[in-house]
Amino acid sequence: MIHVRLAAPGVDVEFRAASGITALFGAAGAGKTAILDAIAGFTKPQAGRIILDDQILFDAASGVNLPSRRRRCGYVARLWALFPHMTLRDNLLFPLAGLPRLERHRRVNEALERYALRDCATRRPQEAAPDEQLRAAVARALIGEPKLLLVDEPAAGLDLALRGEWHRVLRQARDDAKLPILLATRDLETCFELAGEMLLLGAGRILQTGPPRLVLDRPASVEAARLLGVRNLFQAEIAALDPGRNTSRLRLDQFELTGPYLPGRLRGDRVWLCVEPGHLRATAHDGSKPAANQVPACLERVSQLPRAVRLEFAGGIVAEVPRHEFERQKDNKDWLVEFPPDALRVL
Amino acid sequence: MPLDWSPLWLSLRYAAFATLLAAVPALPIAWLLARRRFPGCELVAAAANLFFYVPPAVVVYYLLAGAGVAGLRFQWDAAVAVSAVYTLPVLLYMMRGGMEAVDGQMANAARTLGAGEWRTFSRITLPLAWKALLDGVVVGFLRAFADFTLTMIAARRAGIGLLLPFAAFAAVDLARRLRRRQVAV
């Protein structure tokens, strides 16, 4: 378990992370690397405290600041940072300098076996394949038996095959080592694939925490929703509240919607409304009167996604529909977009 | 006429000692400037770079004056010391550049793997920067070996013997005078 409370230029956060992968998710400059650097001891925060398994790594009040070499934090850098003048075997031997010779070789052989590096152990990093490099980087970070693993978004820029391998290796590390892993990433898919918990970072502050599914489904604020890439964000006024039917009436700029009842809100309150593009239903408008929560919309732009089609309508409405559904009605000019009441999220 | 090789050997010895003497402080100072931020860090770097913009005669004059103030008798060792101080900025400049070119993530990774500062320097920074460090030593050696102002003053004031650049100049000058005399006769 690690408990971090720190304040540094542009960063002010407090969080705990238990065994398993905790993703630090945020845009570039959100403070992910600054947090990892402070935990690893590369930078000294202005204030705060970092405790790892009852050991104080840093405490501004009492002046404790352990050097990196004594913090027992494994670190996987963005570009792996394998030492290019050493073979992969020597890279793995590097953290074990203080151990007896036999123990060193036992651990290295075990790591080479576990991470499938035996065939390339005598190669230098630049001579090894990219998947071997990433396995070696993780193996080296874990061979010294750290209490915490810090991973600084190395998946950025990896192709799809390598990304799959990277996820597999990190899952293996999580299951084998059973230690807290802090993973800085800008990739939402990586969060969903690997992380049990997610810290949503914006401008050096934690905006929201929780399991990735929950964070994405229920963004706590407009800022959080924007960071998560939620496309449909609308300002609305609560026009009516009906606790008997468990519904509410929401007035947007150009149309009105029926939503779920909003406990704790009053009529006339201004709220932010968000809807996942995949939850909207877009169909051809045959000229008939729109049903409840259906809005006539003019299609402005169509873009192809790997498994769907994104439709951008006037008024900032974005829907994603399956490709086959779009193909059936692609010549259509007028559309009806339906906002299912249970898909509406009020921030 | 037999060839006199002594200026060459003397110059090689003189430049080698001066480079070695300069390299000893240059290495840790370059590491400090490349890897650490401390009060006055930029001032040290600027002072070292200043040597590039001041004419060599002026630099050597003040170094000699400094040696005089320090009470050094201007002999072989003092001449080498002056040359080392004159060479130091070149070494510093090139060594610092070489160390800065080594990815800082390598050193950070080494630290998280349990390495102290000395081990990080000797096992990671030094092997990765050795080409740039060698370049610095070669350029520093050539500066000590071939700089005319420095070698002339060292040769004439310290009386350590003729160094190659000044010996070459003296030989050319003598030949020119002899030719003039023959023409006059």
C-alpha cells in the first residue's frame, strides 16, 4: 500500500494505492510524470508525505527524503531505459550487485525464463526485438524485488501487436509480484484493459477516482467528462421534476428531453448533461412527428471508426452507429436522434 | 643537417601532462554542471566559457601574473599548470556536452535499481559518454600542444626548452634572416 500526499509546482494530489494496477490517467502536462518522479525520488516536492508499506520515503515536515536507491521502487521508463552498453543479462544483473554470486545468477536465470528472454540474453537492447526489450525492462524493474512499480506510459507509440504484448507482460507482473503498480497513461483503453483503479488527473489535481468503468460512466464534473473524451456535453435547465413518475424534464438550447429524476436538484437549476455517443440512436427522419426524446438533426459530418461510424450533427450532437446500420440509410439527409432517458448523465 | 626531434618529444610530454592535469578536475566539474543544479552553476559555466572569448595572450598573461602572486617559480611544473588552466575550459565544455547527451532516464533508472551516485557515474554515464570525453581530451591536448602564445611563453619564460610551435617559428624565422643576409652580401 502506498499513501501519497504531495505538493510540487503544478501538482497537488493525495491518494492511496493498494496491490494491483492503479492508472494515473490524464492529458499531457496533467502531472502524471511529476507524481511518479516525486515517488521515485528524482525530484523533491515542496510539501507532503509519501509512505510505502509503513516506511516514510518523503516527509517535508520532518525533512525525510530517502534517495532513489533506497526507496525500493521499480521504474519502467517511457523508452524502457535499458542500458545500451550492456547485454540484457547484464541489465538484469545490475540491480543485484550486493547479492552473493550464486543468488544473483539464480534470480537472473529465473527472470530470463519467466519473461522468455533466454534466447536473447546475450544481445544488447538495440539488437533485441521490441517485445524482448519491453519484457527485459519489466524484468529488470522487478528483479530487485521492489515494493512498488512505477510505469511511465511506455505504451505510447506502440503498434497494436506490441501493445497487446505490453498489456500481457504487465498483467503477468501484476499477478506474479502482487505489489502496487502505478501506471501513467493517456490511453483510456489501457486503463480499461489493466487497471483496477483509476485516478483522473487534470492540471495537477485529482478530478475523480474509482474503477475505470465507473469513472467513464459517471464523470464527476464537466472537466472530468472532457478529459475522458465524452463528446456530447450540453448545458441544460431543469424544467420540471416529477418524483411520482421518477422523471425530470430538461430544457436544452433547442429542444427538451425527459430524463431520470434528479434527487437533490431544484427546478430552474442549471446542470451539465452528457451522453455517450454510442448510447444515442440515429435513424432516418421520414417527416413524421418525433417521439419523446427524439430530436430532428441535420447531419454535418461522417467519419469512419474501426468498428463503427461517427455521425456529427448540427448543435454539437455526436452519435456512433454500427457500420451496417449506417450503410442502410447513408443517403438520408434528415435524421432523428434519440436520447434514451437511462443514458442521460447529469453532472 | 641532423634533425632535432627534441621539440616534438618535449611538446608531446608537455601537452600530455597539461591535459592530464586539466582532465582530473574537468571530469567531476563537467558532471556537476551536466547533472546537478546548484547555486552559481551557471556562473561557473559562464566563467569557463569566458576563456573562449578572451585573446590567448591576455589569458596567459593573467595566468602568469597569478602564478607570480602565488609565489610559484616559473619552471616546468608551473608552465604545465598554466597550460592545464588554459586547456581546462575546452575539456569542460566538451565533457559537459557529452554527459548532457546521455539520456537522464538511464541515470534515473540506475538509481532506482539501487545504484549510488558513483556507481551510476562509473557504470552508466562514463561508458555512455566516453566518446565525447575522449574527443574533449584530444581537443584539449591539441590546444596545449599547438597554441603558439602559450608554448612561446612557456618556452621563453620557463626555460623548459623549445616547444614545437615556437621551434618551427624560430626555424622559419632564422631561414628568412639567413636569406636576407645572403641577398645583402
